[in-house]
Amino acid sequence: MPSWQGKSKGNKLGYSIFIFILRYGGVYPAYFLLRFVAFYYFLFSWSSSKPIYQYFHTKIGYGTWKSLRSLYRNYYIFGQTLIDKIVVMADMANKFSFDFDGEHHLRGMVAGGRGGILLSAHLGNWEVAGHLFKRLQTRINIVMFDGEHQRIKEYLSSVTGDRNVNIIVIRDDLSHIYAINEALSNQELVCMHADRFLPGNKTVTAPLLGHDARFPMGPFLLAATFRVPVCVVFAFKETATHYHFYATEPRSYHGRRQQGVETAVADFTALLEEKIRRYPEQWFNYYDFWE
């Protein structure tokens, strides 16, 4: 079962080396160094390699060698997304380009004046496009686990500056529920991942890629409780410098709460599976996700 604890790997020295290269050499030298870093994780990070290898082998259906090759590619692309996130958030010179499919849906949510919920997953690099949401000219609230080591967070903040969004940290005292309620009451957008949970959280089981998986109930319960428009959003890296952003048509989940949760979960998992099959190497859930 999932053993994820809400923390990301990496250390301050590693980030500082890459940021130095980005400032004075750009993304391509950083990508070159990343090949060796990815190979290190490929060889020695068995705790994260095992579930991703099994994902490629038993869920996607790749053979042994293709699963191993895809495992390395997965680490490499994940490293690229971290680099890209720093470049975009720090406004470093770059040649990144974006296609936005469904941006009009988000603009419609803003114009509707009801606020809304944006659901995503640890698939692709949504945060890069999310940083560009300032073009929507509305307040964005991102709900996340406070899992990064404090020194790394402070160092990255010194590089990237203040985010153009409000961060709502998930806490044991459930204070984040009140912050989400306030944001939605103010007709703001609330963004959250709907594919990870910590031990003790309430979950709901749904099929994904032909196998049962557990999803956090919280995001879907919020969608059914507040009955505001809900969009599912993703952003995928298609070339070294190009991203493709997707946003679905908003949907509201009316009726009985339990029925709303079940419908929201079914909609989300259907879209998630569609995008996983299209971008299989950009699934970055490094723990035993499936039951």
C-alpha cells in the first residue's frame, strides 16, 4: 500500500549546482548533467524505481527491456520538469513555448464569478503552466502538502521569488479546509492534486489502467460539497522546450453528496487514464499506487 510521506527527494547542494548552471549556461547544459543524475537514481533508488518499473511492466504492458528504458526516461524527464519549473518561476531567459487547449474554459470559470476547483495529478508538469495562470487575472490558490525540507524551500524561494499564487498547506488540524472554504466563498480558483494521500486520510477506490487504485477522497468531497465548477488540468512536456496544457470543460456535481463524489472520481480517473496512455513516461507517482 502507499507509503508516501509527503516529502520530495533532493538536497540544497544539488539544487544550487543546477541553478548555477542554469544562470550561466542555460537549460541544455543542465539537461546534460541531468543524464548522469537520472542514471544514479535509476541504479540506486530502488524504493522509487520498483513501483515505476512495475507500472510500466504490469500496468502499461511493456516488456522487461522497454520497462527499464522507460524507467530511466521517467527519471530524466522528471528532472527536466524540476529544472523547467525553476527557470519559469525565476523568470530566467528561456525558449519555452506553450500550447493551451481549453484555456477558454478557465476564462469562463473566472468570468462566471463562482470560483472553481482545478484538479490535476502527478502527471506531467502542471506547475509550470500554473505559474502562467497570472494571465487569467484572478487569485489562484494551490493546495499542497508541506513536504519539502525547509532549507530547500527557503533556498528556492530566494531564487524564484514570491509565487504569484496563494499556497494552502494541508495540515493535521484541518485548517486548510477553512482556507479552501474562504477561497471558494470569495469566488477564487482552488487547485489541488487528486492522486496522492498520506496515511490516515480517507480514500476512495477506483479502477485505473485495469487495476484498483486508491485516491484521496478530499478533493472529490470538496467538489460535491461546494458544487462549484470543476476542471481537470494537465501540462505535458512534448519537446525539450515545448509544453502542451489541457483544461477540460467545467462540470458541477449536484445531487446527493455520495453520488457527486462517485461521479467526480469516475470523471477524473477516465481523464487521468487517457492522458497516462498518451504520455506514459510522465507519470511521477513514486510509490506503490495500485492496490
